[in-house]
Amino acid sequence: MRQLLTAILRFLLRHALQFALFIVILLAGRSLLAEWRSYSAGSEAVAALRLAADGADRHGASLAETATLRVYALRHASHAAIAARLTQVQAQMTALRARQQPSLFTLPLSDPSTLALHAQDEAARRVEIEVLAQEARYLSALQAAIGGEDARQTLARLHAQHVQAYAALQENVRQRQLLETQRPVATRLPGSDAYAQLSRLEAEGRRLREINLQAYQAWLAQRARTGNAARPGPFAIDATALAGALAPVQAAIAAGETRLARNWIARWRAPVMDVVPTAALLVLSAILLPVAIKAFFYFVLAPLASRLPPLSIARELQVAGSSLPLPPDGESRISAVSQALRLKPGQRMLIHPAYLQSSPVGTRKRTQWLLDWRFPLTSLAAGMVALTRLEDDEAASVTISASDDPLLEVAVVHLPAGSALVFQPRGLVGLVCDEGQPLAIASHWRLASLHAWLTLQLRFIVFRGPVTLIVRGCRGVRLERAGQGRSISQSATLGFSTDVLYSTLRSETFIPYLRGQQALLNDRFDGDKGIYLYEETPRHGKQPGKAGSWFEGFTDALLKVFGI
């Protein structure tokens, strides 16, 4: 019963956590979507307003040029013609002011295309009003000059117009204040008559303020001309005033940019876009650089190495390189699941404990920590540590077998006196040698050989006879004669006799090498009397998983440098 309750509680807890996680994910997604929609709408709105401002600038320049040419043509026209044009200009300004839409610059709008259209119309309207106003003021001055009106009279008339406009504006203010005092609640209640009346008064107030400002500016301009009743100078558009007509558009742009600045997507977008080209270049380099390096190795270095003379370890080490015994004709397999060795009196056997299957009871056994104390790092890297040392005063039969891996087989390689074998200690599990004779192991570095650098095998370990090597290999070990030239995979090579001419041969096809299915180079062995030793199915350096493959590949390359 307790186990059932525990299982039910675990089930409920697990699904409750999943439920909470789903809620968090959905809320985060909703917030992200809202931020993106806000950013997208704000960006489109600001872009539309900027486009409208730019279009209004161009439209204003065109209108200014047209107005300048039109006024220039009227400089010597009659009073009636100037009056007719002034009436026409004032009618146009009245019509433009009548279609004013104060809400066009309220951000954000639901439809960016609607905002763009309305913003362009409103910006163009304001520019047209400013150009017409400047034209009207000039025509008024020109009309006054042509009609012979005295500058002081004109100044007084304009002052009276200003006073009249100001009085009308003050009356409008008084009426609004009176209405708000008498009906304070109703004026704030949409839909009521008082609210509608107050809205009309506010609209009329805006119109009267603009008329009052125009009258005041006309009075200032006339006062500046008082004392000089001559014709006004050439007409020119006031660029500062024309730019000021677009102040609401610029204010709307600034408001939109302020809203965007508070959006975290907008804050991160610019830094991300700044590093996107660099990141793309790095990704492209990560994709193409390995291909370029492999192509350089395959098409340049590997053919160059194949044309170089092969290595001759026997010549370098001054070893005669006498032939090793070969299996019967037609056979090259020298391994088996187990091997029986006869240990003679005066001989000692060093064997890895995992491969010692059976031995006589009276055999003396003790631990030898390293294969050879002169090569401690090589012994450690090859796993030849904590070996079992066997000795007996009488002939003893010892059975060797790979008890920890069913795919491994064991081979016995006899090196007679005077012979030598280049061997990789990774395949060594034991050896038999004379008791009073030290183990003959030597190392040879080849730092000046391109073959060695391309295969990363800069050091060769040489075993000299007489000695018997106990070798392991996955699925079997084979011993073959080099003859007129043999090629095998580098990962399969266990060793070769020193009278072999060793070189490298480029793999036959590029695509398998590019995809990592084949090595760049294969080992090539030449020599009529030379032999080479290899395992049938190499497994080292093929751990599953990318991280494991990388790490083991690195360690294999490092060990290969030292010939291990």
C-alpha cells in the first residue's frame, strides 16, 4: 500500500511540475510575442513617419520654388491681380486648416499602412499651409505698396486685426472658463451637450490662436517695414519656419523612438546585428576551413610525400634485418583464441595478468611494475605495468588467452638473434626472453621525414632478438611478406621488420577521407624479405560519441607521435 501511494505521489508530482513548466513556457512565449509585436509596430510607425517627413521636405522645396516663381510674376501685376491671388491663397489656407486631423500623430496606430498614408497627408498639409502663409504675407505687403497705402496706416490696420483676433481669442477663453465653471461635471462627460459645446469651443480656440499668431507676425513684419514704404524685396521662403511646420511630425518620431528604446528587442537588435557578419564568417570558416585543410593535405602534401624516398629503419639503426619466420604458404593468420607457450629453464616471461590463463603451480611468480625501466612513459602508455613475471627451473607450459574480451586473439612472434622488429607497444601483452640477458629495446626519432610528420609517427620502437613477443589483435593477427609492395590501413599496423622500406600512400578516394571514413594515408611496405604485422579489425580510436572520439583521437595522436 505504501509503495502504491509513493508511486501515485511521484506520478502527480512529476505531472504537476510539467504543468508548471508549461505555464512558464506559455507565459514567456506570450511576453516574447507581445514584445515582438510592439517592436514591429513601433518600427513600422517610426519608419512611416520618417518617410512622411522626408517626403514633406521634398514637397516643401517644390512648393517653395513654385511660389517663388508665382510671386515673382506678380511683382509688376495690377492691384486687382494681386488681390485676386491673395484671396485665392487665403481660401486655400482656410480649406487646408479645415481638414486638420489632430489624432494622426498618436502612436501607435493599428495599421502601419494607414499611419503612413495619413502621416504623409498631414505633413504635406502643414508644409502647404506654411508656404501659402508666407506667400500671403508677402502679397499683403506687395498689395499695400502697390495700392499706395501708408506704412503707418497698414501698421495700424494690422495692429487692429491683431487686437481683434486677440479679443476674439480671449472671448473664447472666457466662454470656456464660464462653461467649465457652470457645468464642471458635464463638460468632462463624453456625449453630453456641455462636453460637445466645450469641444467646439476648444476647436474654435485653436483656430483663433493660429489667426492671432498670423496677425501678430504680419504686424511684426509690417512694423519692420515702417519707414520704408517702397516695394518689398524679392520673395524668399523662410526655411526655418518651413522646417518648424514639421515639428509635430518630428515630435511623433521622437516619441516612437522613445517607445522603441524601452523595448528589449530593440536594445539587443543593434548589438546582435553588429556581430552577425562576424559570426557568419566564423561559421563559414568552421565549415570551409577543415575542408580546405583536408584538401591541401590530400592534393598537395600526400602526393609530395609519396614521391619521397621511403624510410629504412635497418639502414638508420645499422641492423642486418634478418628475416623472421613466416607461416606456411597461403596462410598469414598467426593468432588464435589461446596460445600455449613452453617456458624453458633460464627464461622469464613477462605477461599482463589478464592474459595469463593457466600455468604450473610450481612456477615462481612475482610482480614487475614496468616492462622496461629505461622506457617508463612508454610502458605506462602501452599499459605494460604491474606485469606478472614467471620463472621456472624446469620446462613449463603456459597458456595465454584474452580472458576479458572475446574478440581479441593472441599471436606469438619469435624474433631470432640478429633480427629486429619495429613494433607499436599498444599491441604487446607480454614477452619471453632469457633470464640473464637485458631486454633489447631501442627508439628511433625521424623528425626530418615528411612521412613521419604526415602520419604523426615521429618515433619508432624497435625490439631486437632473441625475444618472443606475445601480441594481441582484434579478430586476429596476420603476418605477411611485403614483396613488391603492400598497403594497409595505418590503424591496423602493429609492426614491421627493419629491412622493410616504409613509406606512406595516399588513400584512393577523397570523399571518404573528407567525411572521416578513411585516413589520409595508408602504410606501404616494400622489400622481398621484409614482413609486416597487423590486426584484422582495428578498434583503437573509435569510441562512440563525439566528445569521446575527440578525446581519444587526441590521445591516440599524442601516443602515435611517441611510437606507442
